[in-house]
Amino acid sequence: MQYTIAPLYCRPWTLNGISPRLIESHYENDYGNALDRLNSIAAELDALDLATTPAHVVSRLKRDEATALNSTLLHELYFASLGGDGRAVPEDMATAVTRDFGSVNRWRQEFTALADGLAGGSGWVLLTYMPRDGRLINHASAGHDQGLAGGIPILALDMYEHAYHQEFGANATAYIAAFMRNIDWNAVLTRYRDATKVAPPPRLEQKQFPDLPSISVEEVRSMLDAGQKVQIIDTRPRHYSTRAQDMMLGATWRDPEHVDEWIGELSKTDPVVTFCVYGFHIGCETAETLRKAGFDARYMAGGHYAWKAIKGAVKLLE
Ligand SMILES: [Fe+2]
């Protein structure tokens, strides 16, 4: 695969305090070199006989490829982040930023703090949309390598010295201020809108139990913390208990094979939460049985292990 060059997105002569000369040199040399390096690595990889090439050679080339590709992509985003007046944040963008950072000002303080932290070093400061949670996050990377899996960066500040040294010398603070003055918020908003169209990773679907309501482990923990009455039933199969050593604190083990024997002990006024090992079958089946019998029952998604994974309290299994 060979990558093509992206034309310069911002109009260098419109920038305020960042000269066309700096942008031209950055685009031609640093961005151009990254793309050139990327294409030679890609060609080298294409030509490899993978049956005979040592694994360490493949690893090194793939690492170099990822670095060059990230550098290429981030430079394209950097040039596409400039060209506005920095101050006028469009309403929809300001709403999203306020939702996730408290205020536009807080976002700005955090973003510039990350940039200050890279002064004299090298790396990127990014504003990224995370489809998993439908939220924005600021993050910084040392070098070109670091990203957030599944994240879609929508604003990039290049903190490599080559991005400013020629014009600002060692004065990274002045460069950061100039960058902030030139953010093209309309372009950021367009990328934000596109990013929000990306669906979050698909959630676990329980096709066997399409209408059965579940409850998350976090919700159960909040109920317990708030002292709410809730009947929690561990329905891990009897044979499983020989392997298991612990049990959710506040839960009672009941044999899922013999619901009839213990259903009479439950209250119909307080909610019931059932769970099994991972939350796939037995906890669901038990919840379904209890619902049919008129109980307000739900299964705990993720089961025993999700509870353990959020560091929920456990007791030793007798
Ligand atoms: Fe750069």
C-alpha cells in the first residue's frame, strides 16, 4: 500500500502570529518526510517474504510503520486544526466541551497544561472523541506512538520543536498561545459531528433473553451503598462452587436447579438480582423464572466476574 499526500488544509497567510514560512517548512519537511518514510517502510513490508523473514525484523518494520503513519495522520490533523480565530467556539462545540470538561475555559486550561508539559520535549496534545462513552478527552503523547484505542482525534497540537523553534525559539508558551489563537473551531466541529456518527463498540447481546431486564454491577453497588433493600442471589451452579473461593458480599447462594425449594423465602416487594459466573445463562434463566412468578427480578450483567472486576466486596465461600 502506498499513501497519498494530503494538500495543506489551512491557509497559511491567514494565520495570526504563525508565519507561512514556518508552516511551509513544517509541511514540506516534517510532514513530507513522515509520509515518505511511511511509503518506503510500506514498500519494504510488501516485498518481505514472511515465511523466511525473522520475527524481529517484521516487528521492527511494523513498529516503524505505525510511528510514521501516526506522524503522517497527526500532522494532517494539525494543519487542519489551524486557520480560525481560536476564540469563537461554535455553540454545539461549546456544549459538547462544557458537558465533558465543565466549561470551555477548563478545557483550555487542561489542554494548554498538557502542552506546557511537553515544552522542550516532543509529542502531541490531542482532543479526542471516544465512541465507547460518547465523550471527549484531552490527552498527550510523548513521541508519535501513543493513541487511545478506538478514539477519533479532532484537534491536534504539534509540540515537537520543529513545529515552532524556527520562529519562537525556545518560547513554547508563545507558540502554544499562537496555536490557541488560530484554532479553526468550525473544522473541529465538523470533525466532532462526523466522529459522533461512529457507533460505540457493540454491547453483549443476549439473544436468548431479548426482553429480560438486566442491571449493571455499578448499579447494584450503588443500591447497596445507598442501603436500598435488594435480594441478591448467587445462582452459580452447585458443581461450580468446588472451584470458586469467594462470593459477592451481600449475596446468598441458591441452587439454580431447585428454584422451587427457595422461591418461597423471597419477598415480592423488594427487588431481586440474580447472577451466575459470567452473566450468560443461569442467572438469566433464574431471573426469568422469578419474573414469571411475579418477582421484580433482574440479572446482573457480567455476573460474578464483573462484580470482582469493579472490585466489589466479596466474602469467603463456605
Ligand atoms: Fe510536526
